[in-house]
Amino acid sequence: MKKIIKKEPKTFKIKLNGKLVLAYEGETVLTLARRNKINIPSFCYHPDLSVKANCRVCVVEIKGSVKLKTSCSTLVEEGMEIITDNERVKKARETNLELIYASHVERCGGCSYRFDCNLLSTAKEYDLEVSRFKDRKKTRKTYKFANAVEIDGTQCIDCRNCLEACVNQGISYLELSGKGIDQEIVPKKDKKFACVYCGQCALHCPVASAQEQDQSLELEKLLKLKGKTVVVQFAPAVRVSLGESFGLPYGTNCEGKIVSALKKLGFNYIFDINFAADITTMTEAEEFMERLADKKAIWPMTTSCCPAWVAYAEFYHPELLPHLTTARSPHIHGGGAIKAYWAKKKNLKAEDIIVVSVVPCTAKKYEAIRPELKYKGKPLVDFVLTTRELAFLIKKNRIDFVNLPDGKLEPMFNAGSGAAAIYGASGGVMESALRSVASFVCEKGKDPLCDARLEFKEVRGLEGIKEAEVKLGGKKYKLAVVNGLGNFSKLLPNFSKYHYIEVMACPGGCLGGGGQPIPTTKAIKEKRMAGLYNLDKKRTIRRAHENKEMLAFYNFAKENGLAKQLLHTGFKKSKGSILTSTKDNN
């Protein structure tokens, strides 16, 4: 095999604020400045999206150029002299910021982003008169997509990041309507398009125009009421991303601090969705084995734990629904374990328990209200908070997250296996199931290599489509992992050649979910991913079916005729998005 030699980029020195610095050919002025610890404010720029230069707040002066240049779109050149902080630059930024505020109705007091708002902190830095220009969008509509995400037209600063994020997802549900200053982003009226609630628009919005539909305030009121037992469960990806909101390094495992913070917020009991992910893995692995035993089984089998992928399949490709595994998603499995099993052990009534899920996902808000996922006529999960919403609650209640001691989970449910820990990463759901499938199909002692198969690194990583072939029990299985919905159309022509396919709507999997901290970039996702795989390695149990506490619930569900109510689900063709709009006259 020919060795690939990576060519290093050309380097040269330029002047940045009067100081000679090393520059790389092909990098932008903005990247160069930030690499040298010089802060240049920007709002429309995102490293994973195309450069638009819409906000024009990142302007700099370049010697020899009459006009100021947007640093996000200007490439460095040998001999350049760049000034980022003189009076001319400062005045231009102030004016552009004031114009942005004319496009953004200020509701800072009631905004869940107020502790982490880049726009607000930049305004304070430049001592802006934010009301200098009249608000021009205060009569625009807010579009709500199910109970998951929303786009508030009064907050939009016209960066168009949400448009590109939606296109990258292969959805293209959003579009520009109107002309000139009347242009606004709206959902398409064409019934061929539908929102899948993934929240990538919110993840890439710099000013909370697109955001999750906040449930934190409603939950706070509930925590103060008596007569209800309020329990909370948090997802694998949350533990390695929440810390970012408090200045901790990317990928830091904060599960102990999360437990302590949740107790301070007033939750009665705290569980780990890792335990529930083991339930999902067990259900999925068993279904894989059942399909192997059935000569008429439908192949390939695809994952179904991502609710945005399910919404996509139900609307855009209903013909593929028989391929989806019937396993419920982890937090729904967790809700079932709590309300049907744990409640019985604690002598509590299911209707007196409020289950809250903290997840990196906006689509799970929609999933929680699906009628087929109820138990005794009521939802298994009552509230869904994103990682961002939890960070907001912690900051609002002035909890010193960084210095919290590590708390402990409730003893009846454990922290799950290593297989559960990697659920948050693209390829993690498939690898978790394969670990159990490998044990099930291999006859112990006959194939030591198969018996020992634990890690499936072939399906890891952030490539858009990952393909692999594994040999288990003397048979070969073709695998594919779709990382981000925008890549599914590329796989579709070869869909039938595989045995098992994982599809996660958000690039990076749950690590890049629509409810994660902002910013979320490819580089940040890589560090979060490393955090999950390190956690996996440290677990004593690394296969789901070896989790005895989980098996106790699993057997309880089967033995009591509750498998259909607590373990499995079904899917049906969708007519389109659940969409409502309101006129905002505030």
C-alpha cells in the first residue's frame, strides 16, 4: 500500500496589531486572530458552515485596503498588516452591533440564554446603546414545531445559519420569504417538506431565535409543589458536555457533579439513562437474533432510538419503517422502568411520579408526547430538558457547579455498562448491540476470537457514512453507520446490501444533538467522544446483557406481560410536521 504523505501548509509571517505572528496559507484572519488569543466578535460565523459574512461585526483594517474587511471571509496573505482594535474598527463594530439589535427584540430577562449570550456580552463589552435604532421585527411570528423547537422571527439577525443547517440535514424545510428588509425565515408551505425536530437550527443559531421550547420554568414550579415524586434521569452525552457551560475542558466527565446539582435543584431521585440504554441494547440485540432465526425476516435492521431519524423515516421514507427495530429509545425505556418497576418496589403509584429526562436532544421533547409511548394512559416521560436548559437552571439557582462534590445515583438502578456509555457517539448504538450479539451468536469455547470480541472500532468516528464487515459465529455481517441525516440519501441506493444500519440524525450522534451547548463544532464533538470512550474503558461491566440489575427489570417486563408496553413500539406513516405559529406583539 502506498504511504500517504500529508503535505504541511505553507507558513509565513505577517503583522497582527503590530506584532509579527506565524500564519498558515489558507487560513482566515479570524482564525489567525483567535489562534493568537485575540478576540474578534462574530455572530454569523460557524467553523462547520460556509462563510457568509452577514453580520459584519468581525471587521478589521488591513493596511493598503480602503474598506474594512470581514475577518471571517478574508484569507491571510504574505506581507499583510492587520489591525483589529483601532478606533475605526471599533466604531464600525459598534454601528453594526446596533443594527443587529434593531433586528433583535430584547427580552433578556426572560431568555434562557441570558447567562451564555454572546450578543449580550459583546454589547456590554462595547458599552452599546442597544435601543439606538427602532426594533423593526417586533410583529413577526414565532413558529413552533411540535413541542420541540421554535423559530422566533422577532429575534432573528439574518445570519441564515439555520437555513444551511437544515439543508445540511437533507431536510431544507426552512426558506427565505420576502424581499429586502422584509426578508424572513419561514417554514415551507410545500407539503413535500417536514420538520423532523432535530434542532440543528437551534444548535447553529447565535442569538436564540431558533431554540428548544423551554420547559425549565414550568419544571421549577413543579419542583416546589408537594404530593408528587419528581425523579430525573440524564443521558450519556450530557455528562461529557454540560461542563463546557461552566468553563470545564471539553469532554470532562461530570456525572458526579450532575447528580449533586440535580439534588440541589430539588429532584427527589436521580437515575442514569445509561441503565436504560442497556435496556435498549438488550431489546435491539434480541431482535437482531430473532431476525437471524427467521428466514422471512426483513433486512437490514435499522436502529430506532433517534426520534428525529424516526420522524424522518415516517415522513420521507415510510416504506422503510418495517426495517426499524421495535426497541424504544433509552429515556423512554427509563421512564418505563421507573413508573412500572421502581414504583412498585417503592410502593408508589405511577400517576404520582413525574419523570424528567435531561438529554442532548430536542426531538425527544416530541418523542415523549407520542401516543404509542404511554403507560396506563399517561406519558412515561413527563418533561424533557436539553443540556442547555439544565445549564440555565444551575446558573439561575447560583449553584457552584465546578466545586460540587460527586454525588451518588439511586441504588436500585445502576450507572449502566460501558456499552451504554458510548450511546452518545455516532456508531455507539450499533457497537453496544454488537457486543451483546457477539456473545449470543458465538458458542463459548468454539471461537475464542469471537467470544472475546468487545470493541468494534470499525463503526466509530465522525465520517458521514461508515461501512464495515464483521465475522461473528462463522457468518459475515455488513454494517453501515449514517452520521447525520444529510448523509442518508447517499446510503439509500445501497440500503438493501447491509444487515444492520445505525442512523443518527445529528452529526456526531447525540454528542452533536440539537440541545447541546453552543458552540458545538466537529473539534468539540471529537473531545466529547473521547470522553465517552474513556468512560467505557473504566466500566467494570462493558456489555449490556451482563448488567444484572437491568436484567431484573427486563425479566419483570416479560414475565408480567408488559413487554409491548415497556420494551417495544411501532411506527406509522406521517402526514407532516406538527406546526403552530403565533403573532408576537410584545
